[in-house]
Amino acid sequence: MCAYPVVNGTHACQNTPLLTDVLRNQWGFTGYVQSDFGATHGTVPSATAGMALEMPSGVAYSATNVKAAIASGQLSVHTVDNLLISRFATMIRFGMFDRTHTTTPIPVTADGAFARTAAEAGTVLLKNTGTQLPLDATKLHSIAVIGPFAGAAYTGGGGSSFVQPLYTVSPVAGIQHRTAATVTVNDGSNLSTAANAARGADVAVVMVGDKETEGTDRTTLALPGNQDQLIAAVAAANPHTVVVVRAAAQS
């Protein structure tokens, strides 16, 4: 897949040095190249560079544009044939024309177990001042879960990383499943009430983060809104504070 960036002054999806010189001639790639959504910027440059397939949201490879490019002499039939050959040869090699495509039920339980394991493996402990973690569920009577990410499970950032899972487990439900302690929730929008909620609990779990998306750059490493101040307020109210950061969830 050719992507969005400009490399040495040329868009990736019309970059001959990348798609032909390096990918095919140096690396020996025999498959076909398709665009990312919205990454195609021209019919003739992309076809000449070696991009065989455009995502359906694009129009550069529409029949009208391709025919017009051929009619004007800007694009040869030979070039189009080579792009189609690379695509269909790959599909044939994978047996895509040899069988009837059927849908099968998703193994919800098995996939859910793997997703949980993958999420656990991807969790990073950045700091454990005072050995706050791991929490001992048998010694907790009250837990305050605070912050804008304390509600529903967040299943991805903007773009390709966003998914619609068959089921989710919210942070609160997950905590309640592991302990008999009373769990209270505060969205953290008001620092005063958030601090009060933290002050009355054995432990405060602050869940903060951001909702990144492809196509935009960060201008700062600060958390959006009042989240930095929220962490400070909760930590000041309760020395037993755990901060969970859910960030960079994008493709």
C-alpha cells in the first residue's frame, strides 16, 4: 500500500523510485500496489509509477479518467495491462478465483480472549512510585475511577484503527469483576468534585488519554482539555492514585 507522505518531493503513490525502482527492481516484489484512502493525486503519475489499484473512495482510476488519459496519449495501454497483470496474477496465486467466497461466524470467545491478551501485553508500566501496584483486591473497600476515559471502552482512534467490536468491557465493569470493592465513577470534568471523589476512596484510578487520528499532527504532548490538571488534583487529594494513559490509539 502506498501511503500519504511526500517522499523527496513526490507523493508516495506516484513515486517511481519507491514503487518500481526499490520495491520491484531492488526487492523483487511481485505483487501489486494499492493506494491508501485518499492517497492518490493523479491518474497518469500513479499508473506510470506502478500503482495498480486505487481505494474505492478515489476517482483517479475511474474509467472516465483512465480512458481520457489513454486517448490523450499520456497513458499507454501497455502500462495499464501491466498493472492489471500484477493484480490478477496475485489474485490467481492466492486462489481467489478458484473458490466460492463464504462468510463464517466470528469466533467471539476465542478472538475476545486474544484481544484481551494482546491489550495486556501492550500495557507499559512507566512508573510505580511507592509500589502502588499491583493493587490487592482483598484489601480494597472503595475505588474511585476518574477521568474522561473512565466510562465506555475506547476502541480506537480516528481512521483505520477504529473498530466496532462485538462486545466491550468498560473499565468500571472490568474492575468490578476483579474486586468486591465499591466502585464510583467521575468523568473528571469538574476538578473539585473529582478531587472529592478521590479523597473518599481507598485508591483513585485516573483514566486519561487522547483520541488521535490520521491526517493531523500533534502540536503538543500535553493531554487535551483539563486532564493534566485533573491528574494533579486527584494525586493531591489521594496519595494512593494510579494513572492510566490511553493514548496514540490510531492507525
